[in-house]
Amino acid sequence: MDGAAGADGTPDAADGGRGTHHVQSLERGLAVITAFGPATPQLTLSEVAKATGLTRAAARRFLLTLVDLGYVRSDGRQFSLTAKVLELGYSFLSSLSLPGLAQPHLERLSAEVSESSSMSVLDGTDIVYVARVAVSRIMAVTISVGTRFPAHATSMGHVLLSGLSDDVLESYLTAASFDRFTDRTTGSAEALRSELVSVREAGYALVDQELEDGLRSIAVPVHGADGAVAAAVNLSTHASRRSPEAMRAELLPPLRDAAARIEADLAAVAPPRA
């Protein structure tokens, strides 16, 4: 039995193994939208028809419908997308949590540098891991989402603490116990306060074997749409693999790039300011 006809006069029913629910006209409308891209920001009717495999008449109907809906504009000859198309992805992005937004960027980062990456937030005097991509095990303990470490002994902790207001930081310094995990651990409020000044100026923190012997990590902040530090992301490595200088040269640039991409996603899902 033939399916119902679509807007371009072709059947909407399943073909090629698709279910009877398949709406071919919707598929073709989306194909028109995705025909535009970085290399093809403007297209003529003929170019859209060629890119989508539609007839000129069908492509014209889809394009003019998208113009009516505000997703496409036309100067009479060429067509281009409008900013309203962003609304199609907004619902998906806005449904994601911060870890959900960050995870694909951490995966890309770890694949690029072959080191483990993580995201954490501050909770009291600890950092809490909220996203993690483990490339290899370099610590005696297994790190997973929910793992906690004292902020004073970690690179992400230093970054998160550097983003606190003076009053909140003083409250932290009063509450923190400054337990020593190695002979390199920052062991006092005074020492940490001095380190945080450097972190603020540099925009990153590098911790060299303060939490565990052999473990080095480097972290940068992730800012929310309001400009405040929302989280920290880091890369960790074994001391035998990279020196602190190599970490700054080889890991810091891609780490900053990843943080910038996460910040861009956060800005995209932030509610508009009044």
C-alpha cells in the first residue's frame, strides 16, 4: 500500500527498510538546513537542489517554508540560515548538566595528549570529581566521578580556590586542615595564600607531587556565563613522563583550548540576561 504523500508530492511512508513512522518530508526539510555549512553559508536554489538530491521545485518549497518560519533568509537569489536555527540545538544543550557538557571535550583532550583529564568543583574544603577520562592509572587509588581530595593538595583545588572572593577564601583557610601527603604538599594557610596569588596571575595551577609521589597535574578554570569560576579542568601525568616545563609547553595550550570550548557551551545554554 502506498504511503501518504509528502509536501513535495512524494510518499512519506517507509522505504529502504524504514518504519511506517518515517516522515520523508521532515527528513528532506532537515537535509535542506544541513546543506548549509562553513564552506557553504550561502546557496542558490539550484545548489540546494543538487546538495540534497531534491528537484528544484521541491527544494524551492522547502526553502520558502523555512523563510516563512524564520530559519532561512533570501536576497532573491541566494539563501542563507538565520540565527533562529540555533534554537533547534538549544533544547538539547540546555538539558545537559555541566559534566555532560564537559565530557566530550575531556574525551577529545585526552585523545589529543594521551593523558588523563578531569573536571571538579569545590565542596567545602575538598574538590569533587564530576567528570573524568582516564587514559592510564597513575595513582594508587582509583579516581572516578564522586572522588574527593583535599583542595590544598591538588591543581584543580588551587584553581578553584583562586576564584573565591577574599571573604570566602579566608573561611576556607580557617576550616582547612592542611594534611601533608608528601614532603611537597602545601602545608599552611600562608603558603597556600601565596601560591594562589601566582595562580590568579598565571591563570593556571601546576602541582608537582603534592598529593602523591610521582603525580603531576596542571589545571585551568572554567568560567560560567557570569564570569565566575564554575569548575576546574586538569590533565595529570606521571613525573617520569613529563617535567613541569614540558607540561607547560605541551599540555597547557590544549587544556586551555578545552576549557574555552566548555565555556562556549556554557554560554550557549545560559538563560538570556534581563
